[in-house]
Amino acid sequence: MSHTLGIRQAQKQKTRQALLDAALALLEEQSLSSLGLREVTRAVGVAPTAFYRHFRSTADLGVALVEEALGSLHPMIRTTVSTTGDREERVTRTIDLIARHVDGYPAHVRFIARERHGGVQPVREAIRDQLARFAEEVKDELAKDPVSEGWSEDDLLMLAHLYVDQMLSTASLFLEALEGPREERPERTREVAQLAARQMRLIGLGRHHWLD
């Protein structure tokens, strides 16, 4: 009996993942607010009623996509602001991590960029909550740095949000570079990396002189 239940559970998880993958592919060309569940089930090859065994609505599916896209990034986000290495090493490490993530998961990055200010409220809220968690984690890492001595909790959180917003902006720019004409991608990618480095240096300079 337990073996049968295990098989059923595995099949259920497989179907759920197939629905998520199909939705993500369909969202390459449209927003979540225009996505119909029949489109998703048709792409997977299951009956529309099967959708409701996994998700209450397309908004619920969108929230699951937010978790898939952002939930695994918490260790990476903390790494980008760790106190290991000097300032330039941190900048280089951060930009490299962002570029590699965009290259590996462009559909997820596109989904978050589009739906962050999209028309589906539960998804907007899910993204906002994940970004708030990122900011709290970045704040905790920043607090470990001697440069943060004397900073208030509110100011550290404000700085953390600046870093998170800058990372998201950089990811979106890397995505645009990767989607441009193939022959232009290397140069556009270099330009994005250079701009991101300058922006992070500017934030860093402001940080060092904030208490002045």
C-alpha cells in the first residue's frame, strides 16, 4: 500500500511540476493575468479539472512560480553581501552571480520582472514578501560588517533594500542583453556589468560616508 501511495505521490508531483513548467513557458509571451488554465492543461495534456488538484487558480499557480523563482535564491543573496574579500571583490562576485543566474534561469527572471508590478495581486504580494525577506537577510549580513558600526536598524534595512533593488535591476538589464541580437550580446553584457559595478560602487561610497 505504501509503495502505491509513493507512486501516486510522485506522479502527482510530476504533474504539478509539468503545470508549472508549461505555465512558465506560456508566460514568455504574455502576462499572468491573461493566462488561462485551459492553456496550461492543454500544454501538459491533462484535463482542466486536473488543474484544481494542484492549484486553486492561476493566481495560486503564479504564487507557486514566485516561490520556485525566488525561494532558492536566499543563499545567493546573502553571498553577494558577505564580508569576504575587499569591496571590489564583492562587487565582482555579486555581478558574476547575477549574470550566471540570469543565463541559467531567464524565464524565471522575466516572470518576476513582469509580474512584480503586474495585475495579479496575490503574485505581487508574494514577490514583495520574498523581496522583503531578501532585504532582512541582506540587513543581517550588512550588520556583521565593521563598516555598519553605529548604524540604526532602519538605516541598515534601507541600505539592504537598495542592494536588493539594484540586484533586480541588474538582472533585468542582463536579461535584455541576452535577448538582443546575438552579435551584440557580448558587448551589451559587458556594458551591463560595467554599469552595475559603478552603481554598486556608488552605493558603497554612500555607505562609507552615511554617518558623516
